[in-house]
Amino acid sequence: MSTAPVLDKPAAPATRRKLSLPVLLLIIAGLLCLVSAVRLITDANGLTSVSQMSTALQLAVPIGMAGLGGLWAERAGVVNIGLEGMLILGTWFGAWAGYQWGPWVGVLAALIGGALGGLVHALATVTFNVNHIVSGVAINILALGATRYLSVLMYDGMEGATSRQSPAVPSLGEFTVPGLADALADLNKQGWFLISDVAGLLGGVMTGVSWLTLIAVLLVPASWWILWRTSFGLRLRSCGENPVAAESLGVNVIKYKYVAVIVSGALAGLGGAFLSMVSSNYYLEGQTGGRGYIGLAAMIFGNWMPGGLALGAGLFGYSDTLKVRGGTENTHALLLLIAILALLAVAWLIWKKKYVGGVVTLAVSILLFFWYSSTDSVPSQVATAMPYVLTMLVLALSAQRLRMPKANGKPYRKGQGT
């Protein structure tokens, strides 16, 4: 009696373990301890001061809003390189309408201006299947040219304005948590290990906070809830993963892509309004400073998730403060911090048996230690370039763990699956 051979079941594909909340909190606590230790060693108390953290929060908002806009578009399968242009539109329309009819009307106008940029991008990519990168670059160029023309048309000859700058815009107002903010500021000045650093972090988010900052921060969990906890979000994300299957289940893929890209533009426009109405009280040509591209990098760093995006925006916003507050001193202290982090990365790479990467990272760590120990400060240009250098480093180091939506950037036509 013969028996048929029993075939072994194929091994299940290896799945990457997700970072649990307790582990993430442990990592954040470890980083705070390391930053606190570096602050004590270098005596660079500005690293975690209340003013530093408050400025970092302000600078993180436009980056975060641009990144959140990119997340909405790319979760629906549309690459949005045009975030920089939509930020520019938000800065101009926000300042123009804010000067004419008040700051909150300016915020609404910035949303509309950014949404118009998103609509043009959606029309090009979704309806006419233009390459997403080409369309995004065109949006950036178009926004720059349009705002320059409108500035000459509206502001040239106006009192308190030039062809490159708007008149002053009324303030949106800000708030400080009474009592608690002062107590945290006093605790931060004590210079104690970890406790003063945490006080500086919390004090920064409770002192002189714009109402628009509060709205921007709340939009992050709101976007997570909409995209991951509602049927609307499930349909929208299915358009970025498998639009053919989504259409076969009755999802209007074209409509969801349009909605996502228009919302993407509106969120970027809100970031532009923050730049022209909170960071400063006027529109100035070139004031976005590439934050749309940095926002895109923050989104990629966050693995197309709102929480990771917020961490990335905070990181880039903090690095941007180095050219504003205590730039050379704090940047010099950060050399030591980055060198230690690189040394920890060497241990992790060797444990993972990635010896080539470990050797390269060790060489970088040694160079940074040498740079720190052989100098007392760094050139001011290093502090200015830090956000852009950090953007490249973060993307290079996080590239292996990224997983973008499967249909992101791919052309799609209605009825493609039939």
C-alpha cells in the first residue's frame, strides 16, 4: 500500500515586528536621558530650554502640516511633490485676506489657496495621468510665479508693503497655561538631570502657543482617526493600495483621489498661513524656505503614519531652531549627541550582522568625536544647514524600514480592472 508524499507547507513569510507603544515610550525616555547627559557634559543649557522648545514647536507646525498633506495624498495613491507650491499659495492668500478682512478669514483663504493648488495637481495626475513628479514640480513653479505676479499687482505702491512683501497682518492671538507654565520654566532653570529637560519640553508647549498651533496639533490625531477608524478612510486608503480591487467593490476611486489631494493642498495651505500669520505677521517672498520638501521627508520618515510624521516634524523643527537660538553652541553640543547615537547604531548593526554598515557608522562616529573634541564651536553655516543635512541623514538611515502604499504614484484609469 503506497502513500502519497506529504508536501511540507511553505514557510510563512517573515513579518516585521511593529514598534509597540511601551517600547516606543522607552526609546523616547532613553533619548531624553541621553540629551540630558549631553547637556550636563557640554553645559549647553539651551538644548532643552523652554524658549528652545517653544520655538521648535512653532517651526515644526508648517513642516507637519505639509507632511500631513502629503500623507493624505499618498495614502490615496497620489505622490504630492507640489507641497512646497501649496505652502507658498497658503502664505500669500493667508496674508492677503488676513490684511483685508482679519486673521481668521486669512486662515480660511489660505486653506482655499492651498486647496486650489491641490485641485490643479489632482486634475493633472488623476484625470490626465500626468506623471506625479512632473506635475508636482510644475505646481511649485506655477505657485512661485503666480504669487510673484499677484504681489506686484496688489502690493506695489501700497503703504507698508513692497512687490515682495505684504502689509502687516493682525495677530491670531496666543495663550499660556497660567501658573503651570511659570512653574515649569522655574524648574527648567534648575538644570537638574532629566527633570529640568522634561520641564523644558512641557513648558515649551504651554508658553505663548498660537491658537493655530493648537488646531494644527489636533489635526494629527484627527487625521489618524479619519483615515484608520472610519469607512471613508478605509476606502481612501484602499485607493492607494489596490485601486482595481477598490473599484470592483464599488469605491469611486477617482472621487476619493480628488478629495485626498484637495485636502492635501488645504493642509499645506494651513501650514503656509502659519508662516505668514504666526511665525511672522506678513507675507514675504521665499519665506517657505523648502519646508514643503522637508515636510515630505518627515512623512517618509514617519512611514506614512500620522504619529511618525509628528515625530519627524518635531525633529526637523528642533533642528531648525539651531539657527535662531544659540545656534553654534547648541550645534556643537549636538555633535557629541550624534556621535554617541552613531556609536549605539554601530552596536545594533553588528548585532544584526551588518558589518559593512557598522564599520562605516563607526568611522562617522569617530570623526564626529574628533570634531567635537578638537573645537569649541562650529561655523554658523553649519547651524543653518543642519535641518537639510538632518533630512538627508534621517531618510538614508530609515530607508530600509519604509513601506509606502503599494499603488502610490501609479497611473490609474476608471474601469481599469474590468
